[in-house]
Amino acid sequence: MALYELRTYTLYVGKMAEAVGYYRDLGWPALEKGGFDQKLVGYFTSDVGTLHQLVHLWRFDDDADRRDFWGRLFQDADFMAFAGNIRPLIMTQQVQLLLEAPWGPHP
């Protein structure tokens, strides 16, 4: 059964444009270069409700796959250079692990 990880980063007010620039110029290229983008379902930004949020959803085979993925990603020099830039813009981080329901469509 697949395991999904929903990550929600709430940014400081006024920092979204800077964060988007870092993701576009450093984060996304690092994910693609290392092949890490293969586990990504999607990136999103909030528009209503709680604002100033970057949300991303990842799909893993199981918890071992998830732990291996993050361990490898956090060893990637290009991604960690990006992380050093984005971290000061993040006020809070929430991580949820989600299991597929036994009905309905799944990404």
C-alpha cells in the first residue's frame, strides 16, 4: 500500500515571491538533477484559507522507501544549497503521513 507525505510550509508574510524564486532556480533543478522528482505528486501554493503556504505531496512505496528518499535527498549538495536559502523564509513546517483509502482514485 502506498504511503503519501503531505508537507506544508507556512512562510513569513511577504516571503512567497522569494521562496518561489528559490524553488524555481535552485530547488526544482536540484530535485530533477538527482532524480528525486520521481516521487513528487505535486507542489501547490495556498490561495484562500491559511495563506502564505507552500504545500507538496510525495508518494512512496512504504515507510522504508520514504526514509531512504529523505536520507538520500538530505545528502545531495545541490538540494542542501537550496535548503540553506529557503529555511529562513519558513515560519512553520507540518508533515502528515497519509494512507490510501480502500476506495476511490489515488494519484
